[in-house]
Amino acid sequence: MAASNFAPDTPARPRVRASPDRKGPEVDGAGPVQRLRVATRDVAEGREVLERVYNVRNLQVAPDRPFSLLQSATMVEHVTLGRVRLIGAPASGAVDASATVHITQVLGGQLGFTDATATACGRAPFVMPVRPYTCRWEDLDAVTVSLDAAALAGYAAGLTGVEQFRLRFTGASPVSPAMARHWAATVTYLDRDLLGNEMALAAPLLRAQVFRSLATAALQAFPSTFLEECTAPAPQPPAPAGIRRAITFMEEHLEADIDLAQIAEAARMSPRGLQAAFRREKGTTPLQYLRATRLEAAHADLLAADPTTGQNVAVVAARWGFAHPGRFAAAYRTRYGQAPSTTLYT
């Protein structure tokens, strides 16, 4: 799929065949990657497609107005990324989303809930109810990422390290405008650079990256028990005083040219002893910790930067000690799921 298929400010251009009266959905691929493209005016066919992609049941369409469905979707393990345009007749349906987390961004038209669901369907992405519900739409144009709920819960539990962790979304809207942009940028990046690249998707590790990237972005962007667990104070003994002194020194000298010997001197430890203490207590080395902290600072600068004033990725990277743009971009994408330029220009 082209990136423009999912850009919020561009007109919808789903990939469909010329005749909207064609019977039967066009599905490409029978292996780990499948692509579905449908253009139809037939209500029965539309019912079949909506049930397959979104698990919509009991589709009800106003009989006095024409019905038109344009649907494109790419499906890989645990993930479906789809764009739908339902033109003409107002319609409603029941959705059983107990096993799926649908995250939707409405690009045009109207989407509302006919039950007691308290969700505002504006232009920002939002989490649909993860349970059975009913909804109603008219002239709808929307992008939806569907994640297997069990796979997402297992991934979240692994990140928390809590065996009995239970994932539950506690709100529908993103936790902040910045995280809303982060989610949209992740979807755009994956659609453009992975889901549309047949050669890349032939590699199992890159297919797995689609789910991991979207799962990580969803857990960061939307309120849930995962964020509550991650922000809760950890019940653990305090770090040794030497590590605390080392961290304080690094945080106070992030923009300075400091080395292991200076950090160890500030910690009142030998370099070898400090290395061992960091590996034992933090699972990393002092210099790796310093690099990760500088990457966080670069991320904050990119979020706050105004590119019209001459700020660019290279300037921010150099500010925080990343001399090689390619390595900085690779480390940044690994940590935040998107290119630094995406953060800067969104």
C-alpha cells in the first residue's frame, strides 16, 4: 500500500479494480502476508467483507440510499492494517471485538456508538471497545489497525516482567498529542517501508517487526494497565551509592565530553568496579547507559524542535554526541519505532 493511503490529510485512494460492481473480494497471497482489495455496491458482499476484516455482524443499511464499499487491507501475523470507505447509506452493525484491539482513525464522515460506550470519535486515533458493541456510521473513511488481543497482552506481560500481568485499556484517546503523532507516524512508516515491500515481508524477522512496532506504539500511546505498571514505583532495594553518584554525574554532564574514568571518579569507584556494578544492577554498562540517556534527550529535542528555524536531525544528533547520522537513526528507530525525521516533521 502506498503511504498516501493512510495519511490523514490526503484524499482516499484505495487500491481497487475499476468496476465497483465486481463480485467477490480480490485477495492476494495465501502465505504469511495477504492483501485484500474490494470495491462493491452489493450489500451482501459488503457484509461478507466487513465481517472478515472487522468482525462486523448484523449489518443494517438504510434501504432508500445507495451502498458503496471500498476496502483495502494487508494482513500479517497478529496484525491487519486496513482502510475502509463506506459511501452513501447510513449503516450500523454489531462488532464482537473481544479477541481484537482495533485502533481507528476517522479521516472523514461519521462514526458513533449506539450503546453506552463513552468514546469520542474525532480525528485523532482512538481505541475501539475491546468487547462486543454496536456502532453506526455514515460516509465513513477510516484507517484501522487490528491487533490480536492475546498476542498484545502476552507482549505487554513480557515487557513488564510480571507473570500475572493483565492488559486492559483504561481509555480510548491517546495519552498526549505527541503520542497521537507517534502512533500515526508508526503506522505510516510501517505501511510505507514494510507492508508495501514484498521483499522485506519475505523475511520472518521483518514481519515480526510489524507486530512489535505497532504493539509497542499502542502500549505507549494509549492509557492502559501497562502504563500504570510501568510508572508505578518498583518494589526494589535502592541502587548502591556509587551507581547513584555515577548516574547523577552523567545526567549533569550529558552535553559534556566525559569518559568512563571520569564517571568512575565521580562514583568514587574504580572503572572496573563500576562496570561490574552497572551490569549487576542495571543490566548495562555505564557508557551504554549514558548513550541511552542522550538518546532520550535527543528524542525530547526532536519533539520540541521547529524545523522552520533550521533545526534538523543532524544538528540534534550532534548536540547529544551522535556523530554518525546513520547509526543515530538506527538507534533511534530501535528505541522509538520511527525515524528521527518523522518525529521532527510531525
